[in-house]
Amino acid sequence: MVLKWVKGNARSRMSNKALLGGKDSDGASIYVGRAFHQGVWLPAKFIPSKNACYVPYNGKEVFVQDFEVLEAKENKFSWEPASDGRIATGAVSTGRDGNDEIYIGRAPYQGSMTVGKIHPSHRCIYLPYGGNEVRLTHYEVLVYKRPSLQWMSTNSHSPLPRNAVLGGRDTDGAEIFVGRASHAGDVMPCKVIPSKRVAYVSYNGSEVSMHNFEVLVGSNAKWKKARDGKVPKGAFPGGSSSGEVLYIGRANHNRSTTVGKLHPSHGCVYIPYGGKEHSFREYEVLTGY
């Protein structure tokens, strides 16, 4: 997990990329920060409108002059409910306090949503508020959302990457995985068949073999039915042709379920099979958002 922390102080100009963490009781925006205090990196609440930044420590709300602000796109993070020191997968840490990892959290308190520190072994979150360090057992954890699907470069002689997305099965039962490859200036979805050490794209009426390609890996892949070039919400892009986005589709043919390319402007999915490119008006589209 690579995070961007930007140095600042109480009178620093606010970055327009800072991650919003909540609101103070009077409605002032609170941003996610961290500060080095008493030898430990602690989560901090930064309130630009008050030229103030605070950490919770040793029973008190402590003003800090120097700190760092987390810069991030909000869609890369989420706040996940938790309690009693538990944290979620992907939780964002600011560092260690002895043997304990410290995580960024937030919780509602006195009409505010305040950023604070989750101390797992203490089974709680601590908030800096009203001069005190407030202890609560129910809170939200800041979680970095890794892309659920991503591409990994490989070739026909390499082992299949872990968590490769299964797309279907060939007529003989061989597993077909989702891939993409470059061909004739286009980047297009392809069917990857590890047991046969080959991948294929469909292009210009033919099934074309490829030996260098990418495999789609990850979780949360779902197939949605569509037809006539329609693209379901959340469809995962698989390439492009002459500036048009191509999507990952699949269709049933000759007792197989074969991965191919959805070409929206053509109103169909093309699949590579038996040396030829076959088109289908009814198909399924891979979604992953």
C-alpha cells in the first residue's frame, strides 16, 4: 500500500487532494492527518478553518504544530464499521506503538464525526475532542480499497498467475481464463488456455494465437447478460480498437463457453473458436466495479 503523506503545519494552505475524514460539532471540515508525538506516529485530525491539528494521547487532546496530511482520491478508500479493537482488511496504519499497530479510524461524538486512533490491544478507538482523549468501542476504520481486478503480464510458457479470473471452458473441458493482448495496433480481450499453453484473440474473421499477453486477476468478477452491443453498468474494460473501448464478453458455442471481445458499435461479441472469429448478438459481459 503506497500512501502519500504531505508535510504541513497549523497554518499550511489546505491541499485540494486531502482526504476528508469528518466534521466537527460546528460543521468545520476535519481531514485525515498524522503526527509524530512522543516517539510514535499517531492519527491526527486536521481542521484547516481553525488552523489546528490534534492527536489523542495519554488522556488528552494534544495540539500539534507539525504534521502530515493524507492526500488521496476518496474512491480509493472507504470507512468500514468495526468495534472492540477489530480492524478490516486493508486498514490504514500510521505506525507502531510498542508491539501494537495503530490504525486510522473515526467515530461520531457530540454531533461530530472525529478522526482518531484505533488501538487494537486496547479494544477501542481514541478521539481527540474537547481537550480530552475520548474512548469509544464502536467506530469506522479507514480502509484502502485495492483494485478488485487488475492485469498481470505473462506468456504461454509461464505458470498461470494466482487468482486468475476463470472465463469458461473449451469444448473438451479445458479451462479458459480471461486475458488481453496487443494485435494489429489494437488491445483486445483474449481467451487464455493454460493447459494448451496458448491464448487466442479474434480478429478480422480469424482466431489468432498469442504467446505474450496479460491475464486478469482478482476477485469480484461477475458476468451479466446483455445483447446487441449493450454494455452493462460496471463492465470492466478489456482494451480498445481505433479509440473505441472494448469489453470482455463470452458466449456459448459448440458446447464451449468462450471468452471474446464485446465491440459495442458492432452490436455483438466476437469469440475466437476453431480458427475463425464468430459473432453473437446475445452474450455475457464481465463486470468488476
